[in-house]
Amino acid sequence: MPLIAPSSYQPPARLWNGHLQTIIPSLFRKVAVSYVRERIETADDDFLDLDWAYAPNDLPAASSFTPHHSSSNPLVILSHGLEGSSTSQYLAGMVRHLTRNGFDCLAWHYRSCSGELNRQQRFYHIGETGDLHFICQYALSKGYQTLYLMGFSAGGNVTVKYIGEQGTALNPAIQKAVVFSVPLDLMGSARRLEQWDSLVYNYRFNRTLKRKVAQKAAVMPGVFPTEVVGKARTIREFDNLFTAPQNGFRDVTDYYTRSSSLQFIPTIAIPTLIVNAKNDPFLSPECFPEQLARELPAVWMEFPEQGGHCGFPSLAQGINGTYWSEERAVAFLTESKSNQS
């Protein structure tokens, strides 16, 4: 489909660059969502924590919410970003807007991202799609007839890779996907995060990832190379020293090459919207494949000049109000294919 240009997004005047559009919503936005937590067991003797939220028209009283609820509403399965969770403000804000518009939501956590370390040696990585497939199958087993997938940042990469891998074999109940701020090319994004103006994000993620390895090592002594991992100064070094070898990749180049979702976009068979802001401090030029966007039958791409990373704060509704990205997502999910642009 044609590239969607120009985008309708306009930022608040006081948030005049990508860093402000990224940081201010992350630090100061306050959205509270009432989730129902469910833990499900995986085939490899591990667990995944799921947070459910239901549309108000679905259940008359919040006290009756259960994780075993069966609904006639469409279900949106949301995948968070690196080291995120269901309470990350970009995801909580989206869940609030989706439920207000008649969607049930399932925000699932990657292993060790729900507040409790997972049981197995493996963690998560942003090319791993098996858990998302498992979650989709689980949602279908609960009786949902229509599923939509949504992802943010790393979760966007997982989502795009998954639906591209599945291609025409994707379960027909999964009807659309929407992703925001996606590092379609992981090596390019790693290099972008090593530029001087993005190092603060790089250091923050690297610090939290190393801390999680140290916590896991405390309960699995002798398993993890903590001394080696402790030397990592950037995400790319962490992935080379830890993520790649832990998950069977030769090195970080092999990991990023095989896990980048860009190569899977041409085989996507369902209507999919990819929204990446051009001033996103996490994304490299490869994450804006405009020519590819013009060639694909099922994929829409929108590259606003502004928006930051998982930002897109509203021009009119204030820091805690509904964001443009949330309105854009609902519009895409509810419009007919002929009117998607």
C-alpha cells in the first residue's frame, strides 16, 4: 500500500524534539489500569504472567473480572518494549484507550519482566517469537474469535517478525497488527543508541539488563558469566557477551541479523500498520523503508516527523490524556481495509 504521508501527528509545542517526546511521557505520565493477573505454565517448565483488562461493556462490575472470562469482544494482545511491562505508560495508556473503545486486552510479560524471575536459565530476546505464538494459541483456547496484535519497540520487532514468519499460515483469527517505534534493523538501532545523544538510553538499558543477570545468578550460582557480562558498556556489548551465546547465536551480528524484523515484512499477509517517528532517538535510517512500504499489499507504514520513541503525546489532551498513537491504533483496527490510509 502507499506510504501514509504526510502523517497527521503534531506534538505539543513545549515538547519540541524527540528526546522530550520520549522522556516526558515516560517519566511524568500517570495512567492506572486495573489488570487481572494470570500465570500460565509453559511446556519447558517455566511460566508467563499475563495481565488482562476488559472493555466496560463486557463486564458490569470490576469485582467480577477473572482471568478465565470468556468474551465476545475482539482481543488485543500487547507486547511491551525492552525491560518494559504492562505498567509501562505507553502500554497502559493504550490499554485504557482500547478498553474504552470496546476491546479486551491481554498485556503479556516476557520472561523475568513481570516482577518475578523466571525459572529456567533462558531469558527473553527480541527475536524470540515462540512465546507470542503460545499466547495467541492460549487466547484462542479461551474462546476469542478475533485477535489483534500490537507491539512497542522491542515488542514491535517481535510482533512483526512473528506475523512475517507465519505469513499465510497465520491463524485466521489474527486479523490485524499495529506496531510503534520498531527497531526493524537491530544492528542499525544498536549503532544509533551508541551515538552521543542517545547514550543515556543505552546506559540505562545496559544497567537494568546486567542487574537482572546478577539477580538470576544469585539463585543459579555458577550458571551465568557474571564477571564477563559486567564488562559490557553498551547494549550491543551485552548482547554479544550474554544474549547471543545464551540463545545459540554465534555472536551479536548473528543475533541481530537473524532477529531483525525488516526481512520478514514482505511476507506479512494481514493488514499491518508500522509507525516510526523520524526523530526517534532509538532508530536508524534502515528503520524507515519507504520504498518497501510502497510495494507491499498488506503493510501500511507511517513515519511522522515527530513523536520520539513510544511517545506521540497529544497536542490537545495533556500529558495524562489520550495520545495520538492510541487514537491512531483504534482507527486502524476499526476501519475497513479500503479506508486504512
